[in-house]
Amino acid sequence: MSNSIAKDFKFFSLLRFALPTMIMMVFMSLYTIIDGIFVSRFVGAEALSSTNIVYPVLNLLIAAGVMLASGGSAVIAKKLGEKKELEAKKDFSFLVLFGAIVGLVIMVLGNLFITPLVKTLGATPLLMDYCIDYLKISLFFAPACMLQLLFQTFFVTAGKPMVGLALTITGGIANMILDYIFMVPMGMGIKGAALATGIGQLIPAVTGLLYFTFFHGSLYFVSPKFSWSVLKNSCMNGSSEMVTNFSTAVVTYLFNITMLKYLGETGVAAITIVLYGQFLFTAMYLGFSMGVAPVISYNYGRDHRLLLRKIFKICVCFICISSIVITTVAFLSTSTIVQIFTPKETPTYAIARNGFFLFSINYIFAGINIYASSMFTAFSDGKVSATISFVRTFILLVFNILFLPTILGVTGIWLAVPFAEFTTVFITLYFFHKKKNIYHYI
């Protein structure tokens, strides 16, 4: 088999294989951040707050896409490892079609109920028009967003991570350029930001459709076969990633409501800046975990235990080193990053700077938890993967957001994520030990 996931990986060859996905995730987070910078600088803090108010809706869309992509990737890569190539292609074609339909349904329903939706999310009268303008345009690109999420993962599964990277970079550059064109010379405001993002998603979506239609590599479109078992397995395998993104939607809502209570719209703008920083600093963990997942699934499918053990050691080593580096960089760059979004003399800057520093403690613990969840997804153990994600991104976070501010005030809001990540490490280590004799990675 020519697929590059079949190689005998060593430390640097595994990193090289995962590198395009890592760069892709970092780049995706960067152009999301640049959206925020343009909105904050050229529209205002209220508009920036509005993007975070409606983010839970978009996060639910992302949750569905990531669930199908990561869970489906595990199913497809395992079948490729078992030499069931035709089945893998049929499953791939079916999941892409199903994902596009889900995107269309979200687009229609979201726009039908957009006004009550933004009111439910906590939009104040000051933010209402901004929220509706941004969300309405974003939802029209829901099918493109879904396809982009699917293709960026399936290009890795197909052994073509560089193609996925090139498409993501192209879409990201288009997004950045259009942000400027739409928001500055054309004066479209927050509508321009949403339109630029949508077009940036449309580029890899359309190109991915063309690629998998006309280029016949290890994966390409064939006549899809509807299969409840494939859909169920993909959803179960990807449930942890879905839980993570669904929980992010709920947690973002709670962060917004809590900040509105303590510091008003300015506080929401500040936490939006901090959460943009989180996109950037967790992107490497997410990209690495996504990049190595098909390799794990493939070698699990062919029962190559020696290589699985080697891959696990490499991954844990990389995560430990990168956690120290990322946390240090986050601490040292706090003022610089916040100042990119808002000038020093603004109230938003003072709140965000203090919050960014405290929030950054979480990065020392987050990497191993993200990797563990992705690894168990790759083993098609959706139950364990979802347990880690659900406890980490929902149960502990919700408890911390609701409880810590009552004793620590605003500081408790900033420390909610660090406390959740720290506690989850012990759950991760428990499952590493419990499952080692089942999947033979130790």
C-alpha cells in the first residue's frame, strides 16, 4: 500500500507526518484571531463581544463536523489497515454526503429562528443588531464549514496532509485579505467579517469536492452506501470531539453570562480576547493529535503492537515538551497579544491582560488531555474518549464557572479552565493505565 500512514514511524518521521495538520490548525486559529482583530479595531468592542455571544451556535456546527470527521476517520483508516479499500471509499463518500446535508439543515433552521436564538444566548439591546448580522451570514456558509472540517481530516486519512494544509492556507489567506477589503475600504463592518470567513471556508470545501471526485488515490468518491452502522460508529467514535465542541458552546454561553453579570459588555470583550488566545495555543495540541490519529487507527487495524508502543512514547514525549514551551510563550506574550486586539488605555485591555495571564496556566495540562481523548477515538473507543472530554470540557468547567466566582470573584472565572484541565490529568492517567492491556500501547 502506498498510503504514507503505513510507514514504520520514528520520532521525527511521525512529527513530519503530523506537521501539516499542526500548521493547518495553527493557521486556522490565526485567521480566526485575525477576524477578531479586524472586528475589534475597525468596528469596536461591542462587535467583538457579539461574535462571542453567537459563537455557541457556530460551535454546535463545528461539533457536528468534527464528530463526523474524527469518528469517520477512525472507521475509514481502520478499514484501510484491514485492506477493505472499497468499503472505506463507500463509507467516506457517505459521510461527506451526510455532512453536507447536516450543514444545509443547520443553515435553514438557524436562519428561521435567528432572532429568538440570539436573545436566548444573552444578547443585550446594545449587541442585538451586531449578533444577528454576524450570525445570519455565517449560517449561510454552514454547508461549506461542514465540508471544510471533513476534508481537512480526510486528507490526512488519505495520506495527503500537505494537500489539506495547502487548501487551509489558501482559504485562510483569502479570509484575511477579504477581512480588510470588506471591513476597511468597503465599510461593511461585522457583516464583512462573516462574509470573509464564509468565503475562506468555501475555498477548501469546493476544492475538496473536486479533488476527491477526479483524483483517485487511496480515497475518492464512489457511489455512497447509506449505513446506519457506519454513521453510528462514526458518531460514537467522534463523540468525544463532539462533546468537546458542544461543551465549548455551553461554556462560552456561561462565560458570557457570568462576565455580563460581573463586568458588562467590556468583560465579554475581554474574555473573547482570552478565548481567541486559547484557539492559538491549543491548536498545536489539536493538530498533532489529529495528525497522528489515522496512524494509530491504521496500525491498530493491522495489529502492529510494536509500532503502536513506539508511537505512544513519541506522542507523550512530544506533548510534555510542547506543553512547557507553549505555557512559557503564553505567559511571556500576554501583554503583546492583548494589545493587538485593543489599545493599552482601554478598560478592555486591563481586564484581558490580567485574565490572559491567569487563564494561561491551563496550557501546561491541556495537551495530554487533548491527546488522550484523540488517541482513544483513534482506537474506536468512543466511550472512554467521550468520558475524558465530557468531564474536562463540561462537568468540571460548568462547576468551576458557577462556583469559583462566588468565592474568588472575576479571578474565579479566569481560573475555571486551569482547574478543570489540572483535575482531568488524573482521569487521563487512570485510563492510560486501565486500557494499556487492551490496546497494547504500553
